[in-house]
Amino acid sequence: MVEGINAEVIKIEETKGCSLFCCGKLVYTPSSPSLSMSSHGKNNTTDYTSLNETHLLCAAVKKVVSIYEISSCLKPKYKKLREIELTMVAQSMQIINNQLCIGFQSEFALYSLAQETAPIALLQPDRDRSLQFLIKDPINALMAIQITSEEFLLVFENLGVYVNINGCRNRVEEIMWPNKPLHVAYTSPYLLCFCDRGIDVFNVKTGEWIQILQFAKTKPLDRAGTLCLSNESQDTCRLIHLKPIGEGNLLKSIFHNR
């Protein structure tokens, strides 16, 4: 245990069999709607407008995502707020601006965390026929990145596609990975694609490939890719800290390993 840090384990029995989870915050403003709750099959509302933010844990078990509030003020330390039923098994999940973004095979959708509304499909090949190839040859979803309030980069295992909030292509160009990523991480404005031979770095704002970091067989330990674990051989295991220095520096100096 690190001196000065006290950690408490919170066990949530209902999450047994969880295949995917994410944590984040639901930020409230005076005009924000109260959070809709549907636990025990009933719809209730709780007034959270007096709070600035709520810490959330979202856990996917099969085709159901359960949303929990996590707080030291609660007894126990968590409270189930509601469930989201899915039509497919989730492949990726993250909280983006009060919305839960879930990636499925060849699909991404935004689910409101503040209220129960219909999800927003971020990929709509019926509107944009140039995206229908994703449906014909389904590919796995890895991550969605919000570039602006109107633009997202959808990261699939074979390529990245820029779309608008209406689910149509926002840029003609796609990002083709030089190496198929096994894992991805994002620290603005850089997307890190982890493959067997190293870490490919892309600038998501421009769509440009920046460099490859020569850390073979490495995987991120957090969503930002700040801390990584490298297993170059059976006898060698390294913990790597990737630290962004700033866009004004040389590209080779953007990251330091320690």
C-alpha cells in the first residue's frame, strides 16, 4: 500500500460476468434534466440539479448495461440508477459529454445518461451509401472519439471513419492503419494504436500518421495510454510511462518512456 493512500474495495454482486465497463462523470447544470431511474422495473426521478456532478460506473453483462452511482455518501457505496438493454453485445464503451457511447460490430450509438431517450446512431449507411461497406463486411468497434460537437472519429479494427452527429461521413478520407491494432488509447489529440511491432501514433484532428513508437507487444493499462505494459519476451516485462510534452516539440520528443 502506498503511504497516505487508503483504498476501499466496493463489491457489486450484480456485475458478475461483466465483459466490459467504464467510469466517468455526469455533469449537471441548473437546466439539466433529473436522472431517470428504472431499477426494479419502475420509472422514478431524483432531483440532482443541486449537485455539480455524479460519478458513474457502467457495466455490461451480456446485452444489458447497468449504470451505478458511486459515492462515499451512499450506503453501500453505490446505487443502481437504471439499465440499458442492447440488441447486440457491446464491444467498446465510454462516457462522452453526459452520453454513454457504445460500440458494436460495425456500429456506434450514443445513449443519454441524464434521461431515457432513444439512442443516436453514429453510423447510418442508409443515409450515406458510402458507408455500406461496413455492414457488408462487419468489423469490430474499438473506440469513438469526439473531435468537435458535430464530428466523431469512429475507430474500427481495420480503419477509422469521420462522421457527423447525423451518422453520415464528415470527411472523404479514411484513416487506414499501417498495422492492425490490438488495442487503442486516446490522449488528445493523439490516437495510439497498439500492434505487435509497436505503437502507431495519429493526430485525430488532421488524420495524419505521426510516428511509430518502437515498443513491441505493448498494451495500454488505461484509456489514455499513459501507462503501458510491454512484454517483449517471456523473460522481460517493462512498465512504460508515455508523457505528452507538447505539440510545439519535435515529434520524436512527444513521448518519454520511463
